[in-house]
Amino acid sequence: MSKVTSYKMPAEWEPHEGTWIAWPHNKRHWPGNFEPIPRLYAEMVKALAESEKVFICINDKKAQKEAEKILHEKKVTKKQLKNIKFFKIRTNSTWTRDYGAIFVRDEKGKLVITDWIFNAWGEKYPPWESDDIVPQKIGKIFKTKVVKPEIILEGGSIEVNGKGVLLTTEECIFARNPKLSRKQIEGYFKKYLGIEKTLWLGKGATGDETDGHIDAIARFVNPKTIACVVEKNPKDANYKTLKKNFEELKKMIDQEGKPFKIIALPTPKPVMFKGQKLPANYANFYIGNTIVLIPTFGCEQDQEVKKILSKFFPTRKMVGIDCKELVWGYGAFHCSTQQHPKE
């Protein structure tokens, strides 16, 4: 590897120019349950567009017209419409977090796009060629420099605190890059994301087709605090894994050598579809400029999570949107979005 360049990945709560999404179109990701998904996306777009731009990847003009019709049905205001921008960027899937442009800043504060290799979560959902080149297309549109680390990485597998600390899982990172060592991986994180300290958890939740994405189990809510999903039911398949993650996080130290504050996020009541328990969780929230988008599941824990997160984001509105259908595609709001920081 060549000389380290001074790149730094901002935290999600830092000011956004906008948020990238890909308008849903691939029915294979929600087999037998696609119909409600575009309208749910419209609710998400409407909430975000109140205070930031929403950049939407769209496959063609027909898809754009359909999206615009649904946004109109959701009574998107003129103010919100001004913040909604469509770009003809073809995608294979909708989970923009994992293949979209991961923005960093160089030593002068200028935005740079890191374009990691994407292979559809270990080649689980071919084809993925259109998704893999999305960062290149965004770079051309915005005239932003693009650098290619040349290892496989999904955006949902990493979480940063904006101060040089990154949180991830061994399960996912080494499933994608089995020939690389921990030291080599940390070298890439340092070179391209400005990471000085990597926090490694072992495994993610069972039933997660991403092989342990961190954004389904633990998230930074400020540079010194991590929200971690816990399971109260000892008979649940995730009970031991989530408990171990929580205990491991309590032993970890931040960039200043001090322990993190670890807070517990509950799990919702089981969400079932066609006899299958879905990976519903509250860690998949998304931090916008003035809101926090929280996946809700029609249970009492929804309000509990809003209260917990509101303490850490007192200037942001807690916006809950029902995700019982969305999670049939194994993701929620964080999976659907990728932040574009202000220049």
C-alpha cells in the first residue's frame, strides 16, 4: 500500500448536502410483498426533503414518472419538491448504503468519494454490476474525485464516530476479504477513511443475509456513545450473541483512551412474514439534518426507542415510519440511504 493520504470520513450526524437513495424497483428483494415499498420510500423522501436534498437514483423516465406520481399522492409540498433531485443512475438493488458513494474529506476539507468493490453481499443477489459503478457515476455528476480501495466493503458494515474510530464485525469483513489480515484491513480503514482505531465485534444477528452488518446491531449516537441492540428473551436465537456484543463494547475505549458509554436498544416484537421471522431491529435508524428516521414495527418498543434516541439528538425530530413490509427485504432506513456531506 502506498503512502497514507489524509482522508477522514465524517460522522452521519454532521451536516448533509443531501441523502442518496435508489428508487425501489427490484421485486426479487421483496418477493410477494413489493407493492407497499415505493409508497414507504415516498414517506421517507418526504420527511428528509424538509431539511436537505434527496438525490434519487432512477433507472429510466418511466420509473421517474411513477415515482413522481407516488410522491404527489403523498402530498409532497413545493418546498420539499425543490429538494428532490432525480438522476438517471441505473441500479440493480435498492440498498444504497452498501454500494453508494462513501464520502470522505481530504486534508483541505474537500469531498472525495471512496469507491469500494461491491459484490451483492458475497454474490448472493446477481447481477450487481450496475450497483458497483454507482460511485463512479456520482463522481462524474458532481465532479468529485473518486478513489478505489480495491477491497470488498459495504457501507452497512462500518460505523464511524467522526473522530477516527470505526466499529465493525469480523463476521462480515472477513467473509468478504478472507485472504486479508486484521492489520491489512485496518490499514485500508486508516488510508481511505482516516481511522486510527478499529473496534471489532464478532458476529451480527442470525438471519441477517449481510453476514453481520454493524448497522443492524450497534450504532454511534455521538463520538463517545454507542447504542447497542439487546434481546431480553433468553430463548431467542440472538440472545447470547447480542449480550456478548454489549459486554464487549463496555470493555472498549475511545480515541482518547476512555471507555465508551453503551446504551441498550430493545428489540421489537417478532415480525413474521410467510412463517419466517424477519431481522427487524431499531439500530437501522438514519440521522438526517433535522430528523432521525426510526423504523417502527407496531409495538410498544417503538415509543421506547424514540425516547432513548431523542436524548442524544435533542435538536432533531424523531420520525417513526412503519417498516414491517420494508424489513421483508432484510433492511430498513439506514440500508436505504447514504449521506452526502456538505462541502
